Amino acid sequence: MRWIKGLILAVILLVVLLVGILFAVNNQQAIPLNLIWAELPPVSLSVWLLATLAVGVIVGMLAMLGVYVRLKAQLARSERHNKQQRKELDRLRTQGFKELA
């Protein structure tokens, strides 16, 4: 079952790679990017789109960093609380046995 999942993932990756190569080959015209404050040199459309994708991924990761840190801290607190609860439960269990004896 695991090798089927790997095979399917490899096929999907290969298809995405081929589509990306075809896109890059078919979009070779150089396009200058005009930002309001600056004009960037002419580069192929595929390079601009890949650069935009990379910047978007980085910005998305930075935006999620705060949520990730908060959830990690909450998990650590929950694990500490769980550990304390287990100690209390073990203590109560042994106390019950001592009362019976």
C-alpha cells in the first residue's frame, strides 16, 4: 500500500513538472514589470510568475508563523497539564489501595 502511495505521488509530481516545463517553454517573451515606484528589467513571463509564487509562499509561511508558535505553546501547556493529571491519578490510585489494606 505504501509503494502505491509513493507511485501516485511520483506520477503527480512528474505531471506537475511537465506542465511547468511546457508553460516555461511556451512563455518565453520578455516582459518588463512596472511597479509604481520602479520598473524591473524585462524577464520572461514564467520567471515573473515563479518569483511571485516564491514570494507568496514565503509571505504565507511568515503569516502562519505566529499561529504555529501559539499552537506549539498551547500543546506544551496541555502536555504539562496532562502529566500533572496523570501524577494525581496515580497518587489517588495508590492512596485507595493503602486505605483498603
